[in-house]
Amino acid sequence: MSRRLTFKVKTPTDIKRTLSRVMNMVANDEMDTKTANTIILGCNAILSSIRTDEQQQKIIELEKILNTIRPL
């Protein structure tokens, strides 16, 4: 039985480290490419979600600033 892998993917920096780790594991024949592709796909989805959340937070902050300058 192969060992269980865990990756931190809560921040863009975590995702960058995970992708680097996966790339090295594939290069060293420690992981097959199908597994690596699945992990990469998941990382991309999580990164997209993080970016969307950050953009939404910036929009909320800008709306608050705008409302203090020009109330509805």
C-alpha cells in the first residue's frame, strides 16, 4: 500500500508549494502523471476560488468606500 499524501492548499503560496512538490514527485517517479494531473486540476480550481473570494472582498470594500463618499 502506498503512503497517504496530504497537501496544504489554503493560500496561493500553499498551492505553489504543492504544485512544486507534485512536479518533483513526478520527475522522481514517485507519482504517476494521472495522479499529478488530478492534483493539478484541483489546485487550479481552488486557486480560482481563492481569487474569486479576494475579488469579491475588494468589491465589498470599494462599495463601502463609495457609500461613505456618496450615500445611496
